[in-house]
Amino acid sequence: MSLYAPISALTTAREVESGRLTAQDALNHSHLRIAQHDQYLKVFAQELPKWAVLEGHLSGISIGIKDVFDTYDMPTAYGSPIYNNHQPATDSALVTMLRNCGATIAGKTVTTEFAWFSPGKTRNPHNLKHTPGGSSSGSAAGVAAGFFPAAIGTQTGGSIIRPAAFCGVSGYKPSFRLFPTLGLKHFSWSLDTIGFFAARAEDNAFIAATCSNRDLMINHTDKSAPKIGIYKSSIDHIMSPAMEHSIEQLAARAEKSGAVVVDVNAPAPVEEARSAHAVIQDFEAVLALADERCRFSGQFSEKLALYLAEGQEITPAQYDEARRTANHARKASRQLFDDCDVLLLPSAPGSAPETLQSTGDSIFNRMWTLLGMPCVNIVSGFDNNGLPLGVQIIAPFGQDKKALQAAHWLECNSE
């Protein structure tokens, strides 16, 4: 088990609002944790030296910002040496939304190169030899370590849900386009989705609802159990034995607490769309990084340079066909919820791999990013090495509150 513990954003906000805790004391606590431990975890690409207490519902809440979001008061490097000392003139839209609600920006958190694959320097708080996941590495690890109560990240394949699972925190990937991507360095504009990290689902719901003024808050008076569909797909054999056992145990605990649990088989059009994600992402990445590739290719990692060279072989016709396949899958995906409220499936094949050269496999995430559905990671257990295991709760497109509410119910009723 980790010696670190995340901080509840919702509890902190209530304590500050009641006067039992000052906003400055809440920020000081985060500062102290960072000073003591970031030398080991390497969460920050850039820490803001002076934290200001702002007024608002998020006063006293420090938030980590993945270093793919523009910030006017800190460099934004997008995980690439090409952008060393790059200073945007303005904040990205989501950063402005957070500041306007009183949140204090803690700093820029480590991301992989252009939020793709090549790992950054961040370590997993549960074991420094294991990956924290990616590409939102620093955001997930920082929340898990108690450096800040919340953080923002992005997901193009599995870059919110997977690191949340590996680091043992709640990760919330909203429905596609629910939150603005203005001021974000895009890798694939049809897939890039903004999301949040926090201690638990209720904390993510609080941060997301507060900064957006959307109806996303957990209804704590609603104790009704969700109807859960265990999603069965052609890649289930990739799950580790520990992950498989974790899902079985979680389902059993949920049933004991009153949930109806059913199996849901993958419709053919949904399974057929699995390969469309790579075609769409690869084609768009070539265009999104075209200028950097033309003028700064020598500063790409070898892996990214090869990836983009291969992506250039994809034709517009292949890209258009992949988009059609994805659209058919989105229509067919509605039947996934004929007999359940939400789906439950792995957030990753298993726990965080013992490597710092990879951020893990996003195979269980890419489909749901492609379909644009809201996903919430919850901790489902721990493996024999004390590393967290995560499962994701998925609701229909646009029904984000349902996903968050079900995740909260599972967190409260399956421990």
C-alpha cells in the first residue's frame, strides 16, 4: 500500500466554507507535501512559485494542470523540447473556468511528449519502479500523493482512465466536447477529451460541476442501486488474473448491496470499430504536428518520428471510412444500455507495469474515447504487490451524472 493519501476536494471546500479551515492553510498543506516528496515522484513540469488565495467555491483548492493546457503565468511545453520556455499569452478556457471559481493553480504537471506515448519523468506513488500511466502522468500521481486535491488532464486513447487506475484515484473522462478544448495542444481533434482527477467520484463531480455550472454533483440522498452491465468483449482474455478476480469480487459485492448485475455482449458494429480509433488518431496527429515535423523533426523522440512517418501513409479515404465506422458504432452503442444503466469493465489489463519506459496499454480505453461516452475510474482492489486495480463505469453519451452517481454508489457500497 502507498504511504501517500489523496485529499478530498469536496471535504476541503466544505471545511473552508464553514471556517474550520482557512484557504491559506489548505494551500499550505499542499505546498508542504510537494516540498517533501516531489523530489521522488517528479510530478511537476513547472510549479507556480507563489500560490494566490482566490475567492469562490473552489477557494483553497489547488489544482494541477497537465502541461498541454496554455497558462499565461507559466511556460507550456507540451512535453516536448521544441516548446522549452514557450510562454502563452492567455490561459486555456478550462484553466480560466477554474480560476474564476476560486481554484489556485499549483503548477503544470508532467505529460508524455505531446500527450502521446514517450514517458515523462513522473513515478507511481505506490511504487517508484512502476509507471504512473500516461499521458496525464503528473496529474494522476499528484492527486494520489496528496499534492493537490484535483487535477486536469486529457484523453485521446486512455490518458485519464488508465493513469487514474494505476495511481489509485478517481478519473473522470466526460462526454466528448462537454468541456472546451480551446487553448489545448491537440494531438487528435476528433478524440482529444478534457477530464479530471480527484480522490473519489464525488470530488470529481464537485470540481467539474462547480467550474462548468452543470448538473453533475452527486445526489447524496439518492441511495438507489444502479443496474450494472458487465461488458463482455473479444479482448477480455488480456485481463490479468488479478483484474479478472477484482471484477468478479466487485460485482458480487455490488449485488449483495442491492445492485442488479447482468452480462452485456458487445454488438458487432462496436467491436468492428475497435481498429478505427488508430486510423483516426494517426491521420489527425500527422496534420496536428505537421509544422513541428517540418521544422523541428530532430527534436522529436525516435518513437514519435517513426509513428508520424507511418501515419502519413494513411489516406484521406481510409480516414473517412474509419470515421464512418465510428459513427455506425456510436449508433449501435445505444443498445448496450437496453438492460442496464451503466457498463463496468477494466480500466487497464491489470495494475501498473514495472517499467518507466512505457505508460501501459490503453486497449480497454480507446473504444470509449472513440464513442465519446463518459467514463469514471474507481479503485476495485489491489494486486498481490499492493498496486491498485481500477475499473471504469461507463454511461451513455451525454449522461455524465449517471456515470458519476453510479461510480459513487459503487465506491460507497462495495468496499
